[in-house]
Amino acid sequence: MKYLLGIDQGTTQTTAVVVDETGEMIEKNSAQLPARFPQAGWVEQEPADIVRTVKEACAPLLAKYEISAVGFDNQGETFVVWDKDNGEPVTPAIVWQDTRGQSVCDALAPSVDVESLRQKTGLLLDSYFSAPKLKWVFENYPEIRKKAHEGKLKFGTTETWVIWKLSGGKLHITDPSTASRTLLFNVNKFEWDEDLLKLFDIPRSMLPEVKPSAGHVGDVDFGDGKPLPLHALLVDQQAALFGQACFKAGEMKCSFGTGSFLLMNIGDKPKLSNNGLLTTVGWNFDGHTAYAFDGGIFVTGSAVQWLRDNLKVIPDSAASHDSALRSTDAGVVVIPALQGLAAPHWRTDVRGAMFGLNRSTSSDDIVRATLDGIACRVYEVVMAMSQDLGQKPPHLKVDGGPSGNPYLMQMIADLLDLEVRVSAALEATAIGIANLAGVSALGITFDDLSRNWKSEKAYAPTMSAADRDNKLAQWNKALGAVKAFHN
Ligand code: ADP
């Protein structure tokens, strides 16, 4: 049996998995990655911690298994800048959630042709992406800007940084999916864009070489003196899309956690959304190109956390299922917009609300309405993506903690009138990147992966069209009122 190592360098932890050639996960190991919040809106990590967690997560697995190939996914927009001669970081890792690039975006906004930016990158001018934050670093630390323009510094997203370290400074590489999160990458031409580099004042010399998402791109040594071939690179959400075997246009996944991240494969052409969704590279290698629509819902699992910790109406998150089933009043509506409404409303100012309370409203009714509200948000993003692509997905594949909530998954299936399939694999992301390494190194095919993908549970829609229409009409009325309240 041949083994693959998948490394998921995520925001809160690094998870490593060993997967066999049938795509079955054999063993996993994680290391927690701390973050610090030095000022309001700032989120940083220690670059050395990122390297350490990768080594720690992999070490026990490397000691036990003979690995044929490695795949490595990353946080996306999070980046580090370091000195190319001594390998010392000159910035912290500035995390995707960090908003310090907002002032840069505000200053550039009047002079930027947002439509052309969208055509080139698939993205919006937003501090979420790497480039505005790198420009912020240059504006606030002129000596870093000077060194960068003298060709003395390197930029890298988290995989680029770790791979540089693990290759002794030999490899300075990324892949098109990760490059597409910087706001510097032309997703039509698959190259760094000269105009955007000028706009953000970033020298080409500090950017990594963009390699295909799969293929033998070099070797990495985790510290045991045994270099292993690196065969796959992707952003974490794209790795989850791959791990969920969403290979055809229209197929999509929703990864649930504190927030929910939805990605829809839209085929090999970069379509732009009319609903404000992002267009991103799914993967690009060897004649395989997938683009994806990307839509995040910031508050889903965290709304359940809020029921548990703030309202104290459930003892733990999973108990929200039983509580919802006990509810006898479907007339309550909760808009769980605890941190604004993103796709497809784009109203960051909106906050949550409850409607339809009466003298006999119980905590169970509020729990149920909160889960219904989460389901309605998922419905809206899936429908926006379907509208933009011109086709509905065949089903919705889901993973993450809240996908273990039967009430919530059934409600999503009912509202979408689609089957919801829960992945049997808890680590869809790390398995996805290991599988992609297997495609490159072992000749595993997309068909093999589709056949091997297993669903732990599937929820078929059972709601009548009339009930569905009622539910959605009630939601839309409440949503209209909330938007008006915050106008
Ligand atoms: P992470 O976000 O760290 O990847 P999880 O995938 O376990 O972690 O998701 C954690 C979030 O999901 C928490 O906000 C928690 O409240 C919520 N959650 C976990 N399990 C359930 C469940 N069975 N039902 C509803 N919400 C859940």
C-alpha cells in the first residue's frame, strides 16, 4: 500500500493526515496554532509557530509511514515577508481576518476601476486579500518597502513560507488557487498582473513562482533528513472542494464551522457573479482547470455558540437539534446576522433580530428559529451561485461540526429542495490535498476519487412546495424589516 501525506495549514491549527491510495484516511495528527490580536482589527500569528505546527503535526506520522508524496494546503490570504538571505521574517504572519488594509482600500477606491479589477482577479477591493495589507506594511515601515524594492525580501502565503523553510530556501513557490487570493493575480492569464503590482507598489521580485496545483514541484525536508516529494498545493477551501469530489461544474460544498464557506465548481471558464460572490481559481494543472464561486457566511456555528454561551438556552451545540424538535411554534423568525450580512446582501451594518415573539414563546422556539435562520442563509448563497452559473447543484455536500446536526441539515435540504450529503470524512480538507497529491504522484483519477467519496448520511427534501414558499416568504419579510431598521 502506498501512503500520501496531506497537510492542512489552517487558521487555528495545522492538521496532517495519512491517506492510502484508495483515499481512505489512516491516521491524523493536529497542532494548535495560536493567534494574537494586538489592536482592534489586527490578527497576527508568529511565522515560526506556523513552521513548528507543520513539523509537529507531521512528525509522528512520518515516523510511522513511508510516504510517497506530500500535498500542502494553506489559509489563503494570510502572508509573511522575510529576508531572502537569512530567512528571518520581517513581518508577523498577517492573517486573512486582519482588517488593517482597509485604509489602503479606502484611499485607492476613488482611482481604481473596480470592474477591471474584478475582470482580472475575480475579487473586490477589500482588505481581506493580501495586497492591501502588504501595501499597509510598506506605508508604515518604509525600511521594509525599501528592502523589498531592492530585491532583498520575499513574500509568501503560509505554504510558500513553510516550503521555503523546509527546502532550505530552495523553493519559493505557490499555486494558482493561492495566488488568486492575493489580489495581484490575473486569473484569466494565470500570471502576476503588472498593473496590479504597480497599484499596490509591490515589486515582482518578492513574489513566488506560480507552479501548477499538482505535479512534482520539489522536495521538502521536515527535519528528519529525508526529503519527500511535494505534489499538490491549494488553498484550504479549494482542497475541501477537491476532497468532496466536486469535479463537475455545478457541484458544490459547504464547510460548516463557526462560519460557513461555500464553494461551487463553475467549470473551466472564469464567470463573474452578479450577486457579489467572488470568483476564484479552484485548481489548475495539467489540462485540469476549475474556477469556483466563493461565498462565506460569517455566522453559522457561532450563532449556535451564542445560544449556548450568551442566551444559555442549550447545554452544548449538538443539543440545539433536540431543542429545535421540541419547539411547537414555527412562527418565530431569527435573523442570525450577528456580524452583518455578507453574500448576497453585502450589508455589514445589519445586525441580528427576532420576530414573532409572544407570551408563550419558549427557548426551544428561539433555538429552532436560529437554526432555521442559518438554513435560510445557506439557501440564499446556494441560490445566488445557482443563478450566476445558470444551473442548480445536483446536491449539496457538507462537512464540519454543524453538519452533524440533523434538524439543521434537513431544513437546508428542504429549503433548497436538494439532497444534502454529509461527508463520511471528517477531514475533507486535509484528505482533499492528499488526494490531489495522489492524482499527481500515483496516477489516481478523478473517477477513482468520485467512486471512493463516501457519504455518512444523506438528507432528502421532504417539505411541500407550499410550506417552503411560506417559510421563505416569512424570512424575506423579516429580512426586509431588519435591513430597513439599519438604514
Ligand atoms: P471549527 O470551526 O473550529 O472548524 P467545528 O467544525 O467543530 O470547528 O465547528 C464548531 C462550530 O460549530 C461551533 O461554533 C459550534 O457551536 C458549532 N457546532 C458544532 N457542532 C454542532 C452541532 N451538532 N449543531 C450545531 N452547531 C454545532
